[in-house]
Amino acid sequence: MTVCVTNKEKSFKAEVEEAKSFGSRLRGLMLHKPEDVHGGLLLWNCSSVHCCFMRFSIDVVYMDDAMCVLYKEEIKPWRLGKMVRGAKHVLELPVGEAAHISVGDTLVVEPVMSTACLSTN
């Protein structure tokens, strides 16, 4: 399913896919090529990530239950993400995309058709 993550204060939108199951969260963006990643990946009920078997760096945004941004970082291949206290969901984006998101922002997730949610960075 495709969702649109919107930061209402800054009108940031990104097309992302959802990862709800254990397997889809574990797999994440592993073994993808950078040019094959369009938008990002929203990992529900996930508080930490890794970049094992990844070929490129990603931006990672950690959010609490209310989708309030707690922390963000860039993770390089073969590195572990930070353990963020209170994190309940994680958003993985192509490197540089999280520049539009700040700690303290609240993200709103809206189900949309994949053609309707276009990145407006």
C-alpha cells in the first residue's frame, strides 16, 4: 500500500510504502539499488533499523506513537541505527530527503493512490 507522509507545517510530502509485517520490516530496503528506491519506507511498530546488506546510505526518521519526530540521522551501509527512546515507528528515506523534516514535527499519514502522492520537496 502506498501512503503519503505530510508535514503540514512545511508541506513536505513523500511517497512511501508501508512495512507492517516482521518480514517486510526486516527486509526493509536491503538488496535494493539506489535508483530503485523511489520515495521511502514507513516501518510501523519498529524502533530501530540497520543497513546490513545495503549498498547506499539512507536518512532515517524516528517517531513516537503520535508520529512526532524524535530524532533523525543518516545511516551508511553496514551500520546500525541509533536506539531512540520512545520511538515506535521509523521512516526510511533516500539520503537528503529528511532535510525537510525537523525534530518536533508531527507527520500525518494519509492513504493515497500512488499517482496522487508526488514528492513536493
